[in-house]
Amino acid sequence: MIDSHPEWFTDALAVAKEQKSIEVEGNNVFYQKWGDGSKPGMVLVHGSGSHSHWWDFIAPLLLDDFQVSAIDLSGMGDSGHREDYSPELYGKEILSVAEDSGFFEVGNPIICGHSMGGFMSATAGYISDKEIGGIIMVDSPIRPPTYDYSTHVRSGPIRRIKTYPTKESILERFRLTPEQECENEFLVKYIAEWSIKEANNGYQWKFDDTIFDKLGFSHMLRNIAFELNCKLGVIYGTESNMMTDEILNFIKENVPSGTPMIPIKKAAHHVLLDQPLELAEAIKGVAKNWI
């Protein structure tokens, strides 16, 4: 395992950003914002059980071309928890962050999401009454109608929230889901630190453990990404167990002609952690063609 902090990572974290909160459908939604307000806007969306800090070391790499906001979807990160969750509600949250960030004032914003966040990004693009520049889905497996869900590798946390007595004891329990090896141990440790909160005289995970039961597979059953009125881009890890040949072939057969499908070599499902520099370049390569 590589456990050092490379210069690019330290430099990225040193880039100035704002931390903001807005109210969406009666709930607090937290987000972070970087960059020059005159540039085109991009909203970054994390995966299930995650948070905006997964993008802390990637967002600054996009700032030559974009201003960037990264959202904490409700029930995750530092956003409030809800009684219920839906793709449409998450889509509204994403669009509200784009609006509050001023992105629609300078052009048509791009939305980029990882894993479950890719599906929520597509939903945002689908329901938006304002023009969207494009949607980028990062290792978001769009499954065919014939897909056998009994073989599904669950991507959301399934453990119930409990209180750990010390910070060390909860961090020892941190696991990527789905589990995988990651050579960039310093990145895993970084996101783990942002995944916990003090509670009940101890420490807990930040995510609402009811989200995934309430969403189920419903957010993946309708292939909204194929019905968008804006551009679509697909990025995936070549070693991802979520993006099988069956799924990749289905996507290729159904996306509009000319849709970029960018493989990231030596990356499994958690592309942001495996190959952050290559992912940033891929996002820029796709998005710059849309502005």
C-alpha cells in the first residue's frame, strides 16, 4: 500500500473553497464550491453512503476550465436526513445546488456523478426545466431489463448505524463498498475521516442507514440516461466488477451515437480513489467538448 501524500494531493487540498448550505424541500443540503464564478459550472455528485469530500482532491484539478460545486445528497455527509428519499428528490437537490452556485447564469451546467450519483445526475438532467450542458456517469452500471439482480454486487452500505466508543475504533471498521483493494491508502484514510461524526458520546457513520432500503433498485430500473435531452458521457474502471461486459455492451447499444465512453485503466469501481488524476483528465476531456 502506498501511504504517502503526494504533492498534487496536498496542493489540491490547499485550494480555497466555500462551504454552503441551502434548503431543498424542507431539508438542509450542504455543498462545497471552488473556482472562478465566470467559468462554466459543474456539479459533482458522490455515490451511495458517501459525501462531497470524495471530490476534494479532484475538483481543484478541474478549475482551469470550470467552477465546481460538490453536493452532499440528503441522508449523507453533512446534509440533513429525510423521512423518505427518491431519485426525483435527489435530482432537485442537484439542480438546486447548480442554481444556488450561479451556474445557470453563466451557461448550461454539467453534472458528473459517481456510481449511484451517476443515476441521480441523469435524473437531474431528465427533470430539469433549464438546459443542461451534459451528464457524465462514472462507473454507473446501467443494467439491461434481463439483468439478474440475484448476482448484483451491492454498492450501498448495508450495515446498521451503531455507536463506536472511539474515533480509532470506527475508522478501523471503514470499508469501501463494494469492497476492493486500493493502492492509494492515503485517499481511503482521507475519506474515512470525513465519513464519521461524534454522536451519543462516541462516533457514528454520517449516512442515514434507511436510504438504501427506501431507494431499493428503483432508481436503476428506468434507463433515464438514454432519454436525456442533453449530452451524455460514460467513464468506467476497466477492473470494475460493476461494469461487466454485459452491462457495457448494453450501454454501448443504447446511448446516442457519438457518446464518449472512456475506460480508466487500473481502476476498479472506486475510480476516484484508484486513478484520481486520470479521472480528472477524463472528465475534462468529455466536458470541454460541451462548453
